[in-house]
Amino acid sequence: MPTIRENVVILKAAEIESVTVIPDSAVVSVGQPSDGAPRINHHMDVISVLFKAGRHKTREVAEKFNDVTGGKGHEYAPQGGSGGTPRELNFFFGIRVKWKSGGETVLYLGQGSNGPRNNWWIGAPQIEAGDSARITLPSGQVLKIEGASPEEDLGAPFDILDKVVPDQFKGLADLIGKPLLKELFGQVNLFRFST
């Protein structure tokens, strides 16, 4: 029986001014439940996005993701992407990112799997991707996109998460609870944008 799960992806970028979800942009595999639009929490330079949906990967969802992003060369998954495109995805959705340097970019975030773990994809026509990725902002500024687990990015070991959550993740912890946050710290579900 399909089950709704809490799926979280994190963007970390000092250059982001705001993020909004594109209404009705979520595409979920047929037969899988979802609970409304993704929810965004923006604290300092960390944006966490929670999407409650079932997980069953299909080729149809991946093909739609490839269509809206521009396909190969415009999609990046730091874990299991190998410079290509996803063959199957559980779901994806679109967000509108407003940059401090001016202008907006539409990005798509999708979840698939790589072995026993879920993996995340980011895609947009403005992204140039292979084994690494970069995005050109409307201002002409170019940012690297790197994937990381929150543990790698923060340097926080798993065992302290029950005792203390770093300030930049307090909103995420409140949103999804510490047990799920602890699980997420072992995944590559964080996209870091840097110069």
C-alpha cells in the first residue's frame, strides 16, 4: 500500500533572496499519494523544502523532469548521477528562486534512488552539468553547485543531533522533527551554491 513519506531537500546559498514553490508543479508517480504543495523554510542561507509524497520511481516522471529541465547537460545529481539523466524518479517539483544579484530562476528538484538510498536531482536550462555543475544567474554571475550531506556541510556528527541542532537547521528540525533530521544527515540531499 502506498505510503506518504516526508522528503526533504536543502539548498544552501548566501546569494538566494527568496524561494517560492511553483503552484501545481509537483509531478508524482501514478498511484502514489502526496499531501499538497512542498513547504519551504528559509533561515539565513539555508532553504529546506519538505514535500510529503509516496516513493515509487517511474520512467514517466523522469521523462517529464528531463523535458522541463532541458535534459542531459542541464541536470545534476551528486550521488548516482554520473553526468547523465535520471532513468526513473519518485517525483519532482518546481521552485522559483529570486537572487540577491537580481532576477529569478526556475529550478526543478526531483527524487529518485541510488541503491538503498534516495538521491536528489536539480535541473534547469541555466544549469551546465556533467560530473560537476554550475548555474548562470540572470546577472551573469556563475555559481558552482555541489552536493553534500548536511553532516559534511556542517561537520556535525550524527550523535549530537539529539542534543543540539545548529541554528541554521532549527526551522527544519521544527518542521520535520529530530529523528527524521538525523536520518537525513546521512544522505546527500543538500545542494550548496558557491562562487
